[in-house]
Amino acid sequence: MNDEMRQELQQIKQQLEQLTQRLQRLERRIEAKTQAASAQPASLKTPSVAPPPATPAQPIPTPRREARPVLPTPSVEITESATSNAVGALEQVLGSKVALYTGIVLLFIATAFFLGWAWTRLTPEGRLAMGYLGGFALIGLGVAARHRSDEWFIDGLMGAGLATLYLSTWAGWGRYALLGFAEAFGVAALTTGVGVGLALWRNSETLAIVATLGGFSAPVWLRGDGSSNSPLNFFGYLTVLNAGMLAVATAREWRVQQATCLVATVVLLVGWALESYKPEFNRMTLSFLTVYYVLFSIAYLLPASIRREPTGEIDLAQFTIASLIYLPYAYLLARELWQASPGALLAVAGVIYLVLSVLKYRLQDAYAAATLLTLGGVCLLGAIAVELQRAVQAVVYSLLTAGLLVVSLRYQLRLVYGYGVMLALITAVVVFVTLLEPIRTALVLLNEHGVALLAWLVGMGVSLWALHRSIRVEPTMPLDGMFPREVLGATTALGILVGLLWLSAEQTLYAFELAGQRGAPQTHMLVSLEWTVIGAGLLLGGVRQAIRALRLMGLSILGFTVFKLFLYDLSFLQMPYRVFSFAGLGLTLIGVAWLYSRFGRADQTSTL
């Protein structure tokens, strides 16, 4: 009988004693009430009187039984019992697990001391035999005690035995030189196989972790395999080891073992890269790095898909960590390997992530789909930034922004809507940086600045239309909690205004520059007329479609044109250009006033 059973029996005994005491107190109270009722004085009895006239029989009410009082257990007993339980639990921990783990550490240190002492006392064969006998003895003790001891005690003995076997193999290879590389590698692999077998037999993740650490430590202390000249053996060993360990961990859902495999693989690869990497190993390194990443991704994502269940949070976290480790190093290797297309790997990875995101979404695995969608978007944006010129980046980002916002507003996807808002900000920065660069193409509108601005205006125009339609159909939407649609619409409208004014002015000036008439007076007059036409067109479209945003945009452009005419054009425009500018803008404003006098109340309820 172990200590836990004794403790449970002691608690049951205490509870029975408390129940017995409560029953005794209840019996005494009942007996006292009975004696008091029988000893009542005769003088208090009711005198006899003549019986009353007969009345119809009435039902005799059944007396209600008095509820038995429940006597609460004294708080002193509860406090003493809780204190006793806490002390007993602490004693159990100290006397069992702490004692076992301390004993294992001391035994491991004793083994190391013994191997050092045996160097001068025993023959090399005897030293090695003693180490292996000690390891197998510990494993045998664990097997023998499997029906008499707790699980943690048995796992501790077997884990100590496995560690002793690994230590003895290291001594036979690195210190005593009794084992060659092939023999030491074979013994280490056999020890790892025994550890995995014991873990499966015992259903013990602890033994699996010990076997995993032992298997991954073999390349560290087993040197001389020629990996500095060709890392194929090293990479192949890691591939087989990861495939086996991840298969076991995934089948038994041992998350700690999966994390152990990931950390051990990263540590070994980084150590090898710092010590033995050469440029000629580029292709092989990238290939095996991708194989490892695929193995881990399958272990993290495939089981939930097969069971048609949502992917667990721990699996998603480990998958994200593995992706963030793999992508930067894979990109660096691919950039050296494919110098003509350095972003090809990111583009391929982005497409694969998006496809997997769609599959996970169909399986109703929302969090996994969101994670894959995020990784895919980041990879594609990175590929675009690496592969394409700044103006082309602005075009692609603008179209992607419009697509994300339209889809998110149509299906009310919060995550996609957030990505669209962030990408809109990134697009604005890219367009601004593009405008700071000089124009290299000698074409009007079809140069670097013109293409970037046109794409930006098209993307923002589509986004503004989608926002306007969404707000009119559903004035309130959950997406507003992430970023209000009215604010996004106003910001988009302001961006359109700036883009229109910049495009018109810059391309007109550039056209005169290409014609050899830089600084001509008619240049600024033409810019003012263009702004007037743009403002009037937006205002007319806003009136016809009953869209207040377009009307306000048109009025803003016309107002800005008036300020430009008085503050800038008037200082250098000569006759007759001054007449044309003022007359054109004045007639346009009169037309605006006429429109508002006739259609000003056409849309009083529209806010966008």
C-alpha cells in the first residue's frame, strides 16, 4: 500500500468519526425532548368537560414531522484537516518526486565520476561494460516496478537508464576510443529506438522527450563523419529523426515533444551553419530546410484537418514560430541561388499559404485560415517589394487594397478588412516614395509617376464606391469597431483629391517640359482650367448620383483652384491668359450656384 492510499484511508476514517459524533449528539437531543414531555405536571393537564354536541366528522390533520437539524462541522476541525492535508501533500512531494529526481541527478553524477575513476582502475572494456550494465539495470528496475510504483517513478528510472546509455556511448567514442564512428552512431540510434519503444509502451511523453534529446544530441558529440565536406549525412539523419519523432508525437498528441524537436532542429542547424556552411552547400541547405519545414507543418496542421476539427492554439503557435524561422533564412538562401528572381520563393510560399487558407476556411477552421492568410499576404507583399520596381509596386498594392476592401465589405470579414486598411497605408507610403524619385520615361501619364498615381486613384475610387454602397445599405456594421467606415471613406476621399491635383499639375508641367517650353505662362493657366474641369465634373456627378462625398470633393477642388488663381497665377499671368483663367473659373462657379439652387435639396439624408 503506497502513501496516497494511506492518506485517502486516513481521510475516510476522520470523516466517519465526525459523522458518528454528529449522530450521537442528535440522539441525545431527541432523548432529552422525550423525557421532558413525559414529566409534565398533572396540574397543567386540561380539565375534563362535557363533550360537545356531535358534529360531522372532520379529517384529522397529519402532524408534520420536524426536520432533523443539521449540525455544522466545527471550523476548528476544518482548519485542522486542511492544514493536515497541505502538510501531507508537501511531505508527499518531498518524499517522492524531489527525492527521486535528486537521486537520479546524483546517480548520473556518480556514473560520470565512476567513469573517470575507472579510467585508472579498470580496463577500457570493463569501463564501458559497467556503464552499459548500469543503464540496462535502471531500465530493468523500471520495468520490474511498473506494477508496484507510480508512473513518475517508473519513468524516472527508465529515463535515467537511457541517459546512462547515451553517456556510456559518448565515453566509448570520445574518451576511451573503443567505438568507431559507425559503431557509436549505431548504438546511439539503437538507444533512441529503445527510448521511443519504451515511451510508446508506457505511453510516456517524458521518455519520448529523453529519447528525442538523446537522438538530437548524437551529431553534437559524434564528430569525424565528414560533414564539413558534405553535409548530406547530417541533413539526412535530421530528416529521418524528425520524421520519426514527429510521427510519434503527432499520433500521441505530445505537444512538448513536438516543441523539443523544433528547438533541437533549429539549434543544430544554426550551429552547423556557423561552423561548417559553405556557399557550395546553398542548394542542398535550402532543399533540406524546406523538407524540415514541410514535416513540421504537416505535424501541426494535418491531424486537425483529417479529424475535421479546429486546429489547436498550441499547434498554431508552433506553426507560426516555425514559419517565422523558416521564411527569412529560406529567402536569404534563395536570393543567393536565384539572383535574377530573388522574390520567387516568397511568391510561391504566399500562393501556397493562400490555397491552404481557403482549404482551412472550407473546413471551418477560422483561426488556422486567418493565420495562413496572414502569412500568405506577408509573403506576397514581400515578393512584390523585392521583385518589382517602385512604380509597379504602387500599382499592385493599389489594386490589392481595393480588392481586399471590396471583399471584406461584401462578406463582412474583419480580418480581411483590417488587412485592407493596413495595406492602404502601405500603398500611400509607396506612392509617396515613388513621387520623390525622378521621372525616367519620356512619356506623359505613362511614366513612373503617372502610372503610380493613376493606379492609386483607381484603387481609391473603387474603395470609396464600395464604402459608400456599404454605408447606405448597412449604416452600422461590426467592421466599424475595427476602423469606422466613415473615417476610412473621408480619408480615401482626401487621398483622391490630393492625387487628382498632383497628377494634373505634374503631368501638365512635364508635358510642357518635354515640348521645350518649361515655365511658359500658359502652363499654369492650363493647370487651373484642368482643376476647374475636374471639380465641376465631380460636383455634377455628385448631384446626378445624389452622393454628397463627390459634391464635397468637387467643391474642395474648386475652392483650391480659386486660392491658386489669386495667390499664384495672378502674379505672373499676362493678358489674355489672365482673362481666360478668371472667366473660366467664374463661369464654372456660377454654374455651381445654379446647380445648388435647383438640386440643392435633392439629397438631404445622404452622409457619404
